[in-house]
Amino acid sequence: MDLLSERHSLIPSYVYSSFSSRYLSLGIMKGDFTSSLAEPLSFSTAATDHEFMISAPAKPRKIEMYSPEYYTACTIGGMLSCGLTHMAVTPLDLVKCNMQIDPAKYKSILSGFGVLLEQGIKGLFRGWVPTLLGYSAQGACKFGFYEFFKKYYADLAGPENFSKHKTLIYLAGSASAEVIGDVALCPFEAVKGRVQTQPGFARGLSDGFSNFLKSEGAPGLYKGLLPLWGRQIPYTMMKFACFETIVELIYKHAVPKPKSKCSKAMQLGVSFAGGYIAGVLCAVVSHPADNLVSFLNNAKDATVGDAVRKLGLWGLFTRGLPLRIVMIGTLTGAQWGMYDAFKVFVGLPTTGGVAPAAVGTGNSKA
């Protein structure tokens, strides 16, 4: 079909449908513009040998599922959702990290905020730059590669096996994506930990990186990679697999109509609710590793054994957990809401809720 036949215009049809006949009658198209000004305006619609049409604006090109443009959009959506949400909860993260490192000084959430406020409002957002950049890089990899690996593993499994074992596909895809995302995050997380828990270490990212390199060298930036994987991989597996399952259950049992008939606002509400519930589960599963990461990034030459001996097993699982549940639940719900809002903005469907059709084809829709 001719591309022009698919175009639509916001310009009223009479403008370009009769434009030719109006101005041909004035002689404009024949080069006699000056003499035509003295003639009375004619609205003749008589047929002529020439046509002059204003082309309607092209219809926006739709992004095909699983195309390079699709993965690019998912990458940008993940970068925005993770970077902005983590930056927004910097004060909560700051209190949590200090409660894990110095529980004698930061005894509770309220007292922790009180201690930080002694340094002024700026004290509440210490370390926001490495937080923003680090989690933007991680979010881009996490969501972009999750969509890629989910499709890749689904193709390997085939439609029948995917429908039977889709949770395993979600788990494998999210774990693979997080391995890559944490490599991008780890240097920023190391600097953030020092800036937030050691007042006077650095003002922010620029001097934080240089001071960290002087203190421990470049390998020190990745000292916490294994504990970071231990925290983030289980967290992300829960985040994606639980989200996909919870959203599917919400559409199946709680929403009285199919997803395709729900408004975009309702779909985004489901995304937030599913993300929040998944976030609470994520916080519980990944919390021991979160305590390890905070401890190792705060102390030079510290080991996992040192952390276990100082925190104890009970402290490893519970210190800072209530605050982290609130923080991660809200964070994960907001991330899924923002990610799916961006997908809707660029013309893509929200995540989850319907089984993919024809998984083996490149342009199939989830």
C-alpha cells in the first residue's frame, strides 16, 4: 500500500484539497503572480493540468516488539526509572547504610535522620551523584538485557516449554541481566558507601573517586563485586519473576476485564502494585548481602568473615531490615510504574499480564 495513503493530517482537508484550484485560478502556479493580485479572488474548482497538494504529516512509526528500537527504548526506560528513583530515596539509603555501619550512633530511623540533619539539609543527600549515575547505568543494563535474555531464552525453550516453565525463563533472564548491570554499578557503589558513611572522606563523586583510588587503587573499586552480586542477583530475580507472576495474577483474579480492555492508567496502577509487592519480597531475600556490601565498602581490607563476626548472623539478617522493606518496596513499585509509563509513552505495551504469542518469531508480542 502506498505510504501516502496511510497518512493523516491535522490540517483541515479543505486546505489542501482545494488549495490547487484556488491558487491556479490566481495564476500563481503559472508564474503570473503580479497580475493575479489585481484580479478578483476566484474559487473555481475546475480541473487543471497541474496539481499542488500539501502532504499530510507522516504517521509515527510503530516500534516493533523485540527490534533494536524496542531494546533501546527498554534500556532508556530502565535507566530513567532506576536512576531517578534511587536518587529520590537517597536520605533513606543514607540512614540505612549508617544504621548498618554504626548502630550505636544511628539507633533508629528517626534518630538517624536527626543525626544527619545536624549537618544541614545537604547532609540528607550526601552521595546523590554516584547514586544517580551508578543506578542509571545499572538500570539501563538490568531492564534492557532482561528483555533481551527473556526473549532469547524463550526462543531456546520454544512456545510450549515457555508456557510451562515461564517462571524459570524470568529467573534466568533477570539473573543474566543483573550480572552485567552490577559490573557497571560496582565502582559507583564503592564510592557512594565511603561518601555516605565516612564524613570528611569526600564531598561527592569527583573527589570521592580520586580519594578512593589513592586509598585502595583501582581493584578496590570492585572489591565488593561478589557481595554485590550476592545482594543484587537474588533481588533482581525476585523483582522480575515475582512482578511478572503477580501482575498476571492481578489481571486474572482481581481485574474484572482483560488487560487489553483496561485503560493505560489502570495498567500502570497494576504495574505499581505488582512492583511494590515484589519489592517487599526482594528486600527480605537480599538483605544479608546488603549488610555485607555496606560493611566491606566502609572498611579497608575487611573480609566477609570480619562482617559476620562483627554483625553476627542475627544482625546480618535483621539490622536495618524494616527501613529497607519500606525503601525497596516503594522503590521497586515506583521503578515498575515509571518503566511501564515510559513504554506507554513510546507506544509499547506495559510489562506482564498476558502470555506471549509465537515466542519463536522475531516480531512477536509479549
